[in-house]
Amino acid sequence: MMRRSEFTEIVQMAAETIRTNKMRSGLTVLGIVIGVAVVIGVSSIGRGLDENVRDRLATVGSNVIFAFHIDPFTFGRLTQEMRSRRELALEDADALRDLPHVKADAALLRLMRQELGTGTYAVKYQDRKAKNTILEGNSATMLDVEDLPLTSGRWISEFDDEHRSPVVVLCHDTAQELFGDQDPLGKEVNIEGRLFEVIGTIGKIQSVFNRGRDPIDNRVIFPIRTFKMMHPELKQYWLVAKATSHDDMPKAMDEIREVLRRRRKVAFDKPDNFALFTTESIGEVWNQVTGGLFVGMFAISSVGLIVGGVGVMNIMLVSVTERTREIGVRKAVGARRHDILLQFTLEAIMLTAVGGLIGILTGALVVWLIPLIWPTLPARMSMFWVCFGFSSAAGVGLVFGIYPAWKAATLDPIESLRYE
């Protein structure tokens, strides 16, 4: 059995060999460094986005149900049946109001660039202008459905909606851009050449993008009938309903589905010609997206680790050849086969472990730099992925270092001493 002093000596010899060949060792583990840094960087961005998405969904509520005439999470080309579907109507929202397991419901209509997720209009106040603003019409009941952080003034009333009043509620970034530190309440903003009185403001909403500007905070919200009068061409209503509790969600969805099928005259043997989904559905779609991201991350990092492992094996084989006489001397003075095997295996593991540590530091530097370069992109390091990256690096050293170590351990001592 190997004594502790012998093991320490072998570790010191392995470390000394790496120190005396710094340049060669550094180039050998470059693939390991890249692979581990990719794991740390991508996992940190993915974790940051994932936490922010979940926090944002939590602000919406776990008992909120959305309805739209097509599935918004359909990837690829829409089918002919989907393209021919009739949009939901404002009257559909009214029909949901008295359902037993629906606490409140609302409708919204939004004007924005769907492909970019930003608005298209400029809102003016005197000589100041807020660009790329999303214009949105909301029902008076929206505040009962979604917990919007109303910071000043009031929300849209039923009276405003019924009389198509020229009033608006400004979201955080729009109010800051137009008024700065001024109180916007009672002032009139110019939208599409018309004047609208500001009756309330909404605070900053939890953003998916950390410390960045979210387009959702650059909105002007109108009474929905006022907005429809301004843009009669818009027909793609979203319906939003709040179930009486999270446990009542299935019942509420069944009731909503029954009402919409009846109003849209869907035959009993035909599938729905609309989509119902919840925040949990959105979370599932997000998990699918991030799952693809992590598959890509593993593919890229695995290539780096394998390339690094092949480099380690090649360098260790060269090292065995260069140190053949040293191996012969060690065996002649009493070193056993497993001593040589352990020495070269430890060299390979230490080499890749150092590469793993450098990769972790590089990944941490990337995570630190990301918010400085792209303030909207969140990144949070995970101890799990740090440990995974380091363990993978050390494991590569073990796997790819075994053969060179075995070759060194099986050298004939007599032949080794004759080697020049």
C-alpha cells in the first residue's frame, strides 16, 4: 500500500513537470479552457434569463388564463386553418364575465412590431418625445386581472371606456422620457396628432432583461374602445381571465372553452379554433427553448473538451518518450509499475484541472463583462455548473491520460536505461 509521503512526492513531481513546461502545458489545455468557459458563460446567461422569466411570470399570477385566436407559441409556418380563423372579439370578453370560476376578465389590443417586440409610434409632450412606444387598449377590469403597479393617479374606468374618453395611462419609461421629474397627471400628450390627458402612471414592471429597458415599460394605455376608435383596422384581441383560485384553474379553463366554442360555433366533434394557455404553459415553452440552448452549449463545450483531451494525450505520449530514461532510472531504484502509472495519470489530471480553473476564471470574467457590454442581458453564475465544469476538466485528464500513463508504466527498465 502506498504511503502518504510517497503519494505527496508523486504529486510534487507531477506539478514540477507542469511548471517546467509552462508554454506547452498552456497550449495543451487551451481546448479545456474554452470548453469550461463556454459552460460557465452560457449556463450563467441561461440561469439569469430563466430566473427573470420566472419572476416576470410570477408577477402576472399563477391563476391567469390567456385566450387568443391562434397559438402564439406556434413555431414555423401557420397552417391554412390557423390563418383563416376569425379573431376573438370584445364581446367574447363580456361573455366570460359571469362564469362561476372566473373572478375577473379583460381584453387588450396592442399596436407594435411583433417581430421586434417594440412599438412604432412617437408620443410627444411639448418639445420632448418618447420613441418606439407601444400603443395598447385595455379594459377597465384589467387592473383586477393583472397586478399592475399603479404608482400615481388612477386606472381607466368603465365611464372612460363607454364614452371613449381621450385619457391615457403612461408606463414607467414613457413617463420618464416625456416628463422626467415632473408630475404628468393632468397634462396632455400628443399621440397621432390628438391630445390625451394623463390620468395615471405605472411603475417599472419586472423585466426579463436584467437592468435593461424592457419595451413593456414604454407603453401608452388607452381605454380599449377609445383605442379601437383610433385604429379600427386592429382586430387581434387578447382575452385575459383570472380564475377564482389556482386550484380552480381547470374548471375556469373548461368554462371559458365551452363559452368560446359556443360563441364561435365549433361543432362538438371539431377541435378548438382558438388557444387557451396559462403562465405555466409559457414556462413550459421557455423550458423547451432553454433546453435547446443547453444542448447547444453541451455540444460546443464537449468539442472543446475532447479537443483538449486529445491534446493532453498527445503531449503526454511525447512526454513519456522524452522521459524514457528517467522512467528507467526510477524503476531501477525501486519505483513500482503503479507508481509510474499514478505519476503520469496525476500529471494529466492536474494539467486539465488547471485548465478547468483557468476556464472557470475566464467564464467568471465573461459573466462580469456581460452586464457592462450588454446591460439588458442578465447573467448569474451557478455553483453547480462551476463544479460541473471543473469535474469535467479533471475527468478528461483521467480518461485521456490513462493510456500514456499505462505506456509509461509498462516500459522495460533495461530498455529504458539504454534509451538515448
